[in-house]
Amino acid sequence: MTAGMIIGTGIFGALGATAERAGPALLLAMIPGGLVCLATGISGAQLGVNFPRHGGAFIWARAFRLDTVTFLAGCCYVGQGIVGTSVVSLAFAYYSAQLIPGLPLHLTAGAVVLVVMALNSFGISFTSKVIIGLMLVIVALLGVFVFFAAPHVEVARLAPTLDKGPFAFMAGAAIFFWAWDGFMRTAIMAGEIRDPRKAIPFSILGGIAIAAVVYYAVAATTLGVLGAEEMAKDDVPLFKAGMQAIGVVGRLADPGGRMDSID
């Protein structure tokens, strides 16, 4: 479930914007956020084990009588959740529009949010099964993408350079950071976890590890096919790389010919 919470639309939506800021250092820019999530996840696992209740940071901060910090953290968490949901739903709509020309982006994004709200109303057990199922489908499809696109990778494009400077690099790292979100869900939901002392640390470390493998396989393949400059021009870099690598099949999947220039 942890891997499913991390792996999602973030990898589809964040790569282009990260490449725009970090340039050829894209693969390096993915590391700082992953390290922060790993360190925070380890701390969260320890706290979840010792305070196995719902609420996460809110419960933990109150246990140490940090009421002001609890309030501020809660406000930030709600704000991040609203913005993150908006970005993810829009990324889903942008990719969907590549297959359905003329699809209204904002209406589609809003509909996705409503569908997720409806799914959540069925409870944690049902939602977790949906998350795991979707994760398996997404990883399988990304595996197909990597398999067919890998032969078209130009290794020279993977060499990291800080051409855009350290500030642009850190801006790219900050953009990709939200793609790691979801790493601490099992600690936050500790009250629902069976044998939390064993399950929570394993789920957090294992989930981050699985996500890291998937993220780097997909990012390296996309970067190798398109290059950082081409990735930065588009909001749907994975679709673009897939179209370029697949060739004739890609054209059949794109009857409008929107990607002919890439072929």
C-alpha cells in the first residue's frame, strides 16, 4: 500500500517540470526529496510504533505538548493536500487528453477528484485494495513503456550536468519532492495496522525502495529517449517518449497526428 500511495500520477506530472528547472541533472534532482522522505519515514515509523493511533503528526506533536506546532502542521498538511490533489488530477486530465482530443481538462480533473472522494467513502480496507490494484496496473504499464523505449535510449543524455546552476537544481528537486508523497501513510494510519511494530517500518522502507526503482527506471528511460530540453517543453513527457519509441504503433494510437513531428 505504501508503494501504491507513492507511485501514481506524480511520476507522470513531475518529470517535465523537474527537467525544465534541473536540466540534464534531472536524475540527481530526484535524490534530495527521496532522502528527506527516507529520513522522515524512519522517524514516522518509530513514532507510529509508539503511538499506534490515527492522526500521525497531529497525535505525535500533541503527545509532546507542542500544540502550536500541531496547529501549524495541520494547516500546512491540509493546504498541501488541496494543492497536491489539484496537480495530480490535472496531470491525469492532460494525459487523458492525448487519447481523447478536445477533452475538457478542468472538468475531467474535477470529476477525478469526485470519483476518489466516492471511493474513500467505502472505508480504508476497500480503498487500500483499490490503491494496491491500481499500483500493480501502473507498474505493469510503466514496465511495458520501459521495455519498448529502452532500446531507443541515448546513454549520453543521462550524464548529469549542473548547467543551470545550483538554484535551478534545487528548484527541480523541490518540484519532484511532491512525487514522493504518501510514504508515511501506514504510520499515520497506525491504528488500522496489524502488528504495527513489524509492519510499519517494513512497509515504509519497502514502499520507498519499490518507488525509487520504478521512478529511476522510468525517469532514466524518458530522459534517454527525449533529452532534458525536449522533456521540459511538454507536460506529458512519458507519452511523448512512448510515441517516439513506439513509432508506427504510436501513430496508430494518435490518429490526429499530433506527434508526427516527433516520429
